[in-house]
Amino acid sequence: MLGVLLLGVLFVALTRTQVGRDELRDQVEGFVEGELQGRLQIGRLTGNLLFDLYASEIALFDGEGNVVASVDSVVLRPKWWPLLTRREIQVDEVLVVRPRVTMHRDSAGVWDLVAALQPRVPSAEPPPPLTIRSADIEVIDGALLTSRDGSAPRLVAEGTLFDVTKTEVRGLDVRGALDWTPDAVAIEVKRLAARLPTLPLRIVDLEGTLRLDASRVALDDFRLVTGETRTEGTRLTGFAVLEAPDDRALATVPSAEQRLDLRIAAARIDLAEVRRVVPASPLADALALDLAAEGALDAVDLRTLR
């Protein structure tokens, strides 16, 4: 009993003093450096750690010492008990202020951010399953910038896709939630807004919930609004489900057996915007659309097209 009491006193002391916070920061930085090819740096850690955790001046470096991601500040309101008892990370609120990701693709096609996140020593054993839950995630004024050496990827060179290796995303604001378990993933986007000045394209509002499990991929309650004014841009809603006809893993099922259920209702599709994203598209101007389709993936039955 006395040992439990002393452990509790030690825990409170460490979580409410700067010494304890500095120790936690060093442990987190050391863990990342020991496990991944990249290196994490946290400028300052404040809060009482028990209920509120504030981190500022955060940077992720690649193996050559270049910054590939940075964040001005992060606010977390964690729950520690689920992590200690059942390997479950629960965070009531996550606030990320001004994250900036600068991804560079070398001539061999390797992205520096992906390389920084690779394990330092590959493990023969898969890590134990982990559950991550957060009811409220907010990102304020994020940015993503990409660059490359060498030639463009094949899809870009063919005009099938805009040059994702030379683009910018600015003013990224996101509200959402995450539920990640060993069996299923649910990513809810309550609101997403951003600017892509290199296209140019403005996303006014993007909403929807992506649900993934072994046999099913679903996009529920999807809504997209783009454009600078109400008289331009794209406005559409819908949902999509791709699933196996039984409990088999979707990745192992031939496309002829995978089932698609798709519904799209578009008040307006700006085909000039579509052509910026897909340069090879022959379409132009704008259209309204009401689409319903279902069936095997390689033999979809188009039920409605207006």
C-alpha cells in the first residue's frame, strides 16, 4: 500500500514539474530517434501532463538533417488509464497549430518524409495492435509543399493527374475525429478547407466519413464545395461503398467479385476545375449530375444518370 502511495506521489510530482516535463520530452525524442530513420525535436513541453499537454516548436528531420515537417504548437488532452491498461490511446482534444510539411521526391522516386518514418531496424515481429481514439481533432492553418528531382511520375507525365510532386496546399483548416482499432478505422472529416494556389483550386468545404475494415471500404455522407463564389466551382454530395461479397479480405477478392454501390448528386460540377486536376480530360464548362451505380466492380450497373 505504501509503495502504491509513493508511486502516485512520484507520478504527480513528475507530471506537474518542469523537470518531469523535460524528462518526458527527452524520452519521446529518444524513442523516435531509436525507432525511426528520422529525428524528432520538441522545443518546449508545458502543462500538467495529467490533463493538458502543450508542445511547441516541433520539428521532424530526415536522416540528412533536413526539416521535413514542423508544427508551431500542439495541445493534447489525453487519457492515460486506457493506455496503461489496454494499449489504447485516447485523447479528448487535439489542436495542431500551423503544421508545415515539405516533402521532396528524389530522382529514384523516394519521398524524404516517407524515408524519415521508416523503421531504423526492421522488425521480424509485427508490433502489438494499438487502438487510437480522438473525439475532436483540429488543424489550423496547415501547409503542404512538394518538390522533386528528376522526371515527373508516369500519371503526371500522361496528364492523368496534376503534378502532385510540384504543388502547394495552403490555409489548411480541418475539424474531425479518429477511431483506429485493430479491426477497423473510421476517419471523420467534419470540415476541411484549403487553397491549392498552384492549380489554382479552392476547397471551401469537404465533409465525409471514411470507414475501412478488412472486407469493406465506405465513404459516407460525402460533401464537396469548391470555388471562390456561389456561381462557380463544384457542389456535390453522395456516398460510395466497395465491399467483398462475404467476409473475405477485400484485397484478396478479384475485382469481378467486388461490389460497388455509388451515389452522387451534383448541383454543379466545374469541368474547368476537373481539367486542372486531370489535365488530359476533354470535358469543359460545367454540368449538373445525378448518378447511381451498383454491381460488380468490373461490370457496374448504371441505374441512374441525369
